[in-house]
Amino acid sequence: MKRTPLIILAAGVALAVVPQLGLPAFYDSLLYLMLHWIVLATSWNILSGYSGYFSFGHGAFFGAGIYTSANLMARYDWPFLWTLPAAALVAAVLGVALGAVVFRVKGVRGELFALLTLAITFVIGTIVVNTPLDGGNGVSLAAVPVPKIGPTPSSTFYLLALAAAIGTLLIAWGIQVSKFGAGLFAIHDDEDAAEVMGVPTYRYKLMALAVSCALAGVAGGIHALFLSYVTAGEVFTITVPLTVVLMSVLGGTRHWAGPAIGAVAITGLLYSFTAADHAVAGKALIGVILIAAILFMPDGILERVRRILGRTLWRASAAKPALPAAAEVPVRTSTAVAQGDVLLRVQGLSKAFKGVRALGGVDVDVRRGEILGLLGPNGSGKSTFINVVSGHYAPTGGAIWFEGRCMNGLPAHRIAGSGIARTYQIPRPFGHLNVLQNVAIATMFGGAVRDPTAAAKQARTWLEFTGLEDKAHARPDDLNLHQRKFLELARALASRPRLVLLDEVLCGLTPHEIDGAVALIRRIREQGSTIVFVEHVMRAVMALTDRIVVFNHGELLAEGAATDVMQRPEVMTAYLGKAAHA
């Protein structure tokens, strides 16, 4: 992995010699366009491929770069090279301004995000053509001198595009193997689960969009002088986004090199059919190739090859240190508060969904070191309580205090970072990541480990703790329900939480599997975590809990020792009904 940037740089140095070979200008232009599309496709992939936010607005940011450079050169006599940072800045600011609004609306994902970004392209194009930026006549750069970088103007553009492509690939690689990239991949698979595990999803999406737009702006700035004459009608079209999507999907969106492979393949094919009588055939062939890729290689050419070679997506997981014994799992020691003091205090907690009350003024104290059972009939508010405390939902009213700090208003990733982890009733693993990578995400974002390699090593500890060490490189789809439940537990524990919220982890398990899970939950407490335990399996509740609280219709019905509370008439009525109790 550490050799990758050296290989990219070495390839760049080797390709920089091409202009000295004296090839016809046709080849310089062909190579320029290949590199140009590598920059555009790879920059698009940093947001859309890594995080899953499929954008059709890349043409807007590319066009912003074109018009920034064109106007600075034509109207203000800026030297060409000086306009490139300005083009990157304008495109990035435009992207951040869009993302700052759109990314705060949770419902704008998938098709809605794609359509919105496509609309932005035409909106910006309309603004440009009706302002002095274009004036309806375009911007001519015929009088702007091409800097003397290569022996010919065409070789100069080739070298500029080569530098931009090498820089873009290095950035894409650096993001993929970093904590930032791990967070983007988690967002891609399940944004809500990623946020609850500690990933700052809003900030990461904004950062990815800024980088993506800046690189597109640089490509646009170079392309402005290459075209020599730019018009809004040719710049702000759907051609750019469709082309980069095609290239990225063909090569593979989940690897830094995938879009580059697609860009080279598509550009080469298009140039092979440049003759007028072959142009339609060339486009038809590309369409057939894309359909075949979607049907037989949905993850792209590169990922297909990597799977054949037996490699994993995230190279950080390749390290295989010796597995520690279960006794080596680090035991948390409490230094701030004595055993038994209040760790979590919930006061008057309420939550309503469109006027329907799910929680109505609940008061619950959770003491440090205990296992608190949270019981109640279906629909009584138990899972809603977990969702509100973990930050998945914002409370309608009341207050949540954790270690003396009010958690109201904090985003879910800040709550996770404060020491609260949770599982889901229906497991929600990151489907494109293997088991080890799933746990390493929690280690990086909920814990204190930043480096992906170190996170992978620590994640192995928690896989052994939960008995999943032999499944480290399996995909979640290859696990049975019991193993997926234990993966949820491993992810929760990997963040080293002081409070673990378990939402029906025993649901759907066999009696033998339940016994194993009960033993594991005991070990979780032994390693220093306090547990809130939502469950319907009563023998497990009786065996594990120090206290239970019972909810009914969103309100606290009873509280105390399990053997006492479950005998109370009001609790029996809530569970069995009046007739059964009578």
C-alpha cells in the first residue's frame, strides 16, 4: 500500500517523457483527453463513488472552472497558470454552498440528490449565459498565449493534464486508505448507522464535495484554454456527468483507480470511431459494454479483477497480527465516578412522530456498572428510547444527561464519541465492507484510533472477544443471523463505550445461541461497560439484569428487581391483558 504513491509518481515521470518522442499532435490530443477525463471521472468518484451520493451536477463545477479561467484570462489578463487555483476555489465554494444546504436535509439522497444536482447544472448555465460572464456570445481565448511548458502547444496541454491527473489520483488514493475514506465508505452503505457509530457524516460529505469540485474546477480551467472558445451551451450540458458516470461505473467506483481505467477505455473507444460513418457504431458499442458491465460486473472491471485475485477492497485489513487471547481484551476502569453512581439520567423524555406520541415524559436513571433491562409490550416505546438516547432521533421534549453532561441537541456522532454505543434490532452492517472492516470503522470513529491499519489490528481483538475471528474477511451477507448479531456487538464494543444500548440482540436466536449471547453480555459488563438491555426473552432478562424498567404506551409503568416487577398486576395486565390476568 505504501508503494502505491511511488508507483503513481513513477508512472507520471515516465509519461512526462512522451512529448520528447516527437509524436504527431493527434496523439498528444488523444492522451490529453484521456488524462482530462481521468481527472473528471476520479474527482466525481471521490464524492459519488466513495460516499454513494450520485451526482449529475459535475458539469456545473467543471463549467465553473472553465468560466472562471476564461474570464480571468480574457477580461483581466491573468496569466493562465494563475487562473487554475482560482478555478478550483470557485468550483469548491460553489459545491460547499450547495452541500451546506442539501446535506442538512436527510431526505435528499439517492435519486433526489441526483436530480437536484442535475438541475443545478442547468440553473448555473442559465445564469452564466445571461450575465457578462458569457453574454450569450461565449468567451474567446484565441489571443491568450499558451505557456511554454512542452515543445508544442498540444504537448503543453498534455503535460498540464498529466500533472492534474497524477495529483488527482494521489488524492483519491490518499482518501481511500485514510480514516476519511473509511467514513465515506460507511456513509455509502448505511449513513444513519455510520453517524450513530461516530462518523461525522455531514462534515465528511461536505469535505468530499469540496475536494471533488475543486479538482473538477482545475480540469475545467485547463480545458478552457484547450478549447480556445467556450460557450455555455456546450459547457453546461448533461454530457459531462453522463460520461464520468459511465467511466466510473465501468472501471469501478469503490477504488481510486477504477474511474481512470474506465476513462482510458471509453476515450480510446471513442477515438477509434472518430470517422463520421463510425461514430454511431462507437457510441452503440460503448452502450453495449456498459450494459454488459452492469449485468456481469456491477462493481466494475477493477473490483472484478481484484476479487479474482483474492484481494480485499481496503488494504488496511491485509495485516494479520497474532490474535490475542480473550483475557487480553482491555478492561475499562472507571476513574471519574464510583461504581453505582448515575451514568445516564433521562428526565421527562418525550418523542412524537407527526403527532403520535411514542414516549411521554419518561424518567430513567442508569447506574454505572449495572445491566438495566428495558421491557414492555410491542410498541411501548423501548426501541424509540434507544433511538433517542443514541441520537438517531431528536427528542421532542425532556433532557438526556450522560456523565453529568446534557446531550440534547448533539448529533449522533458526537453522542457516540462521548462513550455511548448501540446495536440494532435488525443488524445493519456495512454490506460492501468485510467483517473486520465493519468493526474497524467503530474502532476509528468511536474509539481513539485514527490509523486504519492500527484500527484493523485492534478490531481483531473484538472479533475474538465475540467469537468471529475466523469470519474476519467474510462479507456480512455470508454470515447467519447469530453471527450478524454478534457483529453488531463487536462493532458496539470496538468504540470502547461506557454505555452500551442493546436492542433485542437475542431476537431470532436458538436456545443454544441465546446461552452463548448471555455469556457474552456478562463478559461485556466485566470489561467495564454499563448495559441497557431491551429484550423479550425473559429467561435472559432474569439471568442478566440488576434492575428492569417496564414501558407501556410510551410511559414508565414499573421499576425494580425483575422477580418483583414481573409479578405486579399492572405489568401482567400490560403483557397479558385484563382477561388473562383475571
